[in-house]
Amino acid sequence: MTEPAPRTRRKRMTGKERREQLLTIGRTLFAERGLDGTSVEEIASAAGVSKPVVYEHFGGKEGLYAVVVDREFERLLGLVTDALNSAIHYRGKLEKAALALLEYIEENPDGFRILVRDSHGGTGTGSYASLLSEIAGEVEYVLAQEFDRHGYDDKFAPIYAQSLVGMVALTGQWWLDVRKPRREEVAAHVVNLAWNGLSGLEPRPSLDPRRRRRELERQEKRAEKAAAKAEKAEGRAAAKAEKAEEKAQKAQRRGRRDPEIAPDASP
């Protein structure tokens, strides 16, 4: 009779490992149900621990939620700030910042869902609104420098900063659910509107400057062809009008040369 194999003892987590486990589990549950819809019991059960362990590490679900929000806040803020500082040209800064937000959304959907929820009293750093305010402050600094360089009044930089950040942020919230088109295309179209305005939209925007240059060259060729075609049409119309004028003048001259017939009525 064989003896049963000895049961392997599960390795006990360190305090740091347990804390990270609870943060990961809490992040998932908060993204799905929100703070109010998640209980300490659910967090503890998913982690395979008792409720006092959660209280020991975070003082309750509010403390856990605050740490999760703070982490996501700092992560996204860092990504966008680094993107703004990594490019030299101002269009490049906007492109990289928009793409950084969309990359974060695609790779960290749970974190983004937590951030866009209404802020809660238990959070430390704040909400999505305060995050956008931080990012807008970075953008405002960049725009103020650009305004000064072009001789514009930099007191209006905050308006443009808020507008740009708000446009990208709302687009990101919409894209979180639809996920179409791919993030590079979304970023290209957002920057197209922000950079060119409605009156100067590029038909095929791209984040690749070489593709933009080729598309611009194609546009210029199309414009040249259209201008040449319009010029030819205008020339034909002018020639037609000139012929019609000549024909009318000839008819008028013939009318003046023909004698009037006045028959003599005498016997």
C-alpha cells in the first residue's frame, strides 16, 4: 500500500506581495462595479484572505480605492507629460500626447474606467477632472511659449489648452467603448482638427510626416490640375462669348447696310 504524497505547502506571500495582490484585485473589481458596488468581502474572497487582511493593509476599501486611483492618475499623467516633452515640433507634441492617452486606454482599460468615474471622497489625488486639469497646465505652458514666439497674447493660452485637452479626453472616453478605428488613426484625426481647424482639414491625416508630405504633394497636383481645367473651361467660355459677340455685331452691321423698302404709291 503506497503512502499518500505529502501535500505541498503554499508559499506565504510577503506583506509587499499581498499588498500588490489586493491592489490588482481591487483595480479589477472597482473598474467593473465602482467603489460603492464593491465590498471588502468580495475583495478578500477574490484574494483568498480574510477581511482583516484588507483592513490591515489599507484600512478598508476606500483606502484601497484611493491607492488604485492615485497610481492610475500618476501613470497617465506621466505618460502624457513625457509625450509632450519628447517632441520638438508643436504638432509632434500634440500627436504624441494624443497617442499616449489612447495607448493608455487600450492597454489599461480598467485603470481608465476607474479614472473617468465620478471622484469619491476616499480618493487622495482626485478624479479624471483633476487629472485633465494637470495635463492642461502642462499644455498651457507649452502654448504660452509658442504664443510668445509668434507675438500672440499668452493670456489666452489657458483657453486653448483646455480646449485641446478636453477634445482629446472626450474622444478617448468615446473610443474606450468603440475601439474603432485603430488608435493611430484616431490620434491623427484628432490632431488634424486641432492643428488645421475645420477650414483646413487634411483629407487623409496621418501621424507619419512623410505620408503627410506625400499627401500634400498629391493635393497640390490635384489642385493644379483642377486649376488648369478651370482655366481651360474659362477660356472656352470666353471664346464662345467672344464669337457670340462677333456674330451679334455682324448681324447689326448687315442690318445697317440693307436699304429700307419704301414702295412708291404714285400713279
